[in-house]
Amino acid sequence: MAWLDGRPAAGLAVDDRGLAYGDGLFETIKISQGQPHLLSRHMARLGEGCRRLAIPCDEALLTTEIRAFAKALGAGVCKLILTRGSGLRGYRFPEPCRPSRLLIGAALPQYPEAHAAQGVALFPCVTRLAEQPLLAGLKHLNRLEQVLARAEWDDSRFAEGLMRDYSGRVIEGVFSNLLLVRKQRLVTPDLSRCGVAGVMRAEILFLAERAGLACVVTDVDLDDLYQAEEVFLCNSLYGIWPVVALEAHRWSVGPLTRKLQGLLANQTGIP
Amino acid sequence: MAWLDGRPAAGLAVDDRGLAYGDGLFETIKISQGQPHLLSRHMARLGEGCRRLAIPCDEALLTTEIRAFAKALGAGVCKLILTRGSGLRGYRFPEPCRPSRLLIGAALPQYPEAHAAQGVALFPCVTRLAEQPLLAGLKHLNRLEQVLARAEWDDSRFAEGLMRDYSGRVIEGVFSNLLLVRKQRLVTPDLSRCGVAGVMRAEILFLAERAGLACVVTDVDLDDLYQAEEVFLCNSLYGIWPVVALEAHRWSVGPLTRKLQGLLANQTGIP
């Protein structure tokens, strides 16, 4: 199931800049009972990306389309791709610029229940993230670093991979954000140089602060990670996975991780 | 005019990874008299990209298709986009992987003749290139940095923009490579951390060495650029443009730039 600019479509024009340059943004939205989860957070991040990349976006129209798509899909994932539209006369913005709005439906990925219950092992990716503040935080379509990182392991014992930047900082998972608990504080890497600022990360920081937990966004190195009392991953489709192993290091699934899983489960997830 | 996997097509599947992740490569090939220019150099760079990104590619089939496309197009530009093909189950490579081969025909861009004859002024781009050795040199589909850089100026007095990396090194133009002449040597920036290794750059280095000129690929900073006797840009569509101005600095169009323009003009360009 796919809609292009509000209508069913199987393909995108070959001269779309989303294909040519990765000139666009995406969101991966969980759908259940015909409703999109965390839609206002997805739209906020998309809007921020549109402002920083100067892509015009009718957010009200897009929101209406996503709600209608979710109703039609029922359950699964709605992948939204917003591109700058057609135009092949080089890198320069097309005038006029008519963005393409693509919604693609898919089934929810089937992850083992043990990932959330007993935790996962992280693969230590060799692929490093380049530091590019102009694009950091955005969920844009330039994702070759993630493609290369995900290709590093094929062993199902590793549910995710850990990505660092070229300075050695711990940044995120390949398709997840990373958080840790240290001295009763929730800590997550600063994403102003690289990384994707996930909507589930934002939701967890919101829930944690509302529950009275101190939250810190700062640089994190491997020592910080190894000294953490609890470590977990999150994304908008699976919620929270505790991390229990990275190379020779082991963590237990901790009480704050369990508490945040509980808070998330109590949310309808549908604002 | 567009062909997908050897057949006329107007669109690409919405689940193609070229769109979703920029998971692919491209080449911009000049066509005249029904023949592709510098095809062996384009195929060599594409092959290198395929090896580094682990995209399987039937180079013989692709070469045959490009030659047939060039014959049908007659004159203009053949934009080749090779993606990893369909697959939306996350960043992981699809199995089996069936790359998409897209050929798109267009007219040659119409640049003023004065650019090659009298030289151009460079816009000093604020957008910096991130250092990512894993992708450096490749003409991959992750091109948001170039999109942002090209959006910095709208003044037709600037034909191109100068891009530096975050360490301040001079790397390239937004859609060109950069070369300079210093003490009778041809110098061009090292592209092992970022930048696109252009086929025209390779052709010019080849022609220059064959003509007995010493060629050096090394790091270049702004001082090197300002102290150069000659500076020029190149790409596979327009050949060579002398650079005559960057901010307050002025260069003359020099004898080696003219000599290389002459050598290029004497090449048929069709190996």
C-alpha cells in the first residue's frame, strides 16, 4: 500500500530529487487500531528537518493524509518520505519546488519478545559516523553510513550495533537511540554533530522528566557506557530494549529501564 | 527519456533503497554523436563504488545498455543511477539483492561560453564537507551537503562554489573538481576523507602526465590556493573552467590551463 501526494501509486518519478540526491526526509510511524503513534513528535521532527533543509511542507495536509492512511492500513508501519520533488538540473533547488509526499505501508517488523524482556547484545560497529552539524539530528534520506554499519554483522545474537563518531564518542544504535542510567540520572548522547534524534528518545526523556528523573543530554564515551548502571536502546517501533552485553562487558536489566518500559506501556502512544 | 533495467520506464518502485537511503551510485555521462564520453572512466569509478558499497553490478550488461541509450539519445547527458534495488526491511541488505539500473536522458546544461573562455568567480561556501573516508571519492546518492552548498548563492556572477572540509582544507567545487598550478606542477586535493573523485579530474591528470607535467595529489589549504599561479575547475560535462576570482583574490587564466583545455579539445572524449 502506497500513496503519492494523497493518491495510490506504485512508483515515484525517476527525476525525483529524493532518489537523485537523498534530498528529503523520512519518518517511520507505528500504526495500531488505525491510529498513528506519537504523530505530533514525528511531525515536529519533520518540521524541524523541513526548516533546516528549506523544504516547503504543508504540515496540516500531511497530517490529514497520515491519519487517513493509518485508518486504511489499520496496523503496521507507515513510512513517510518527503522529498524536495522533481528536478534534475543539478544540485540547485528547483523553482517552483513541489515536494513529493510518499506514504508506504508495511507490516510491523517481527522482533523476538526476548529483546524487550531479557535484553540484547550490541555489535561493536567499525563504521563511524561523520560529524556534520548541518545534518545532525535529522532523519534525512542520506543513510549510507547506517547501511554500511548494518552490513557488518549477520549474526542474530546481535540485535543492534553500536555506532560511534570519528572522535570516539558513543552516539547511537544503527536504527535506535541509546540511553544510559548513571547515579540515578538518565543520560543520552548529544546529537548536535551526528546521529538521528529519535521520536521515542524524545518521548522517553519527556516521560522520565515527568516522573521526576533527572535527564542529561551530553557527550558520552565508551568509559561512560561501561560505567553505566543500566543501558538501553529505543525506537518508535519496538519501544525499549535493555542492553545486556557489548564485547566482554555485561549489564543487568535495571529498575529504571523497567520503570520506563512500564511508563511507555501505560501510554496509549497515540497522542 | 528513461530506461529502468533496460526498458523504458517513467517511475521507480516506491520501495527502492536508492530513494529510502540514498543506497546507490550515479554517473553523469556526456553523450554526443550517439556516443558516451569517457565511458571507461565512468565505469571504473562506478565499479569501485560497487566494490566499496558491496552492490553487485553486471558491468558488461550496464555498458551495453549505456551504449544503446547513447545511440537512442544522440546528444545530451545520460544520468546513470545504480541502486541496491527494492527492500524496505530496514538498513540490512536485501537478500537476494537485485540492483536497479536507471538511465535518464537530458539536454546538456547550457553554460555561458565565457566560463571556459574568460574564467569564473567562485562563491565561498559556508557549508563544509564532513570527513567520511568510507564514502570519500565515490559518486554516491547521499548528496545533501552539495544541495545545501548550492543553495547558498543565487547570484549568476558565481558559476561555482568552493567547498572545504571541517578542518579547513580546500576540497572541490559543488559540482566540479578543483586543480591548481604551482611551480609548474599540477596539484589537486586529496579526496581520501571527502569529495568526489571526478572522471574529468582523472582524465586531466592522465593527459597532464602524458604531456610531461608533474602531478601531485595532496592536501590543499586556502594559502596554497591563493599562492597558486593558475586555478581551474573541471567536470565531465563542461570540461575545464579557469578560476579568476575568489573573494578579494584574482588569478589570470594561465598557460597550463589553456594547454589542458587544448589537450581536452583534441581528445575525441570517446574512448
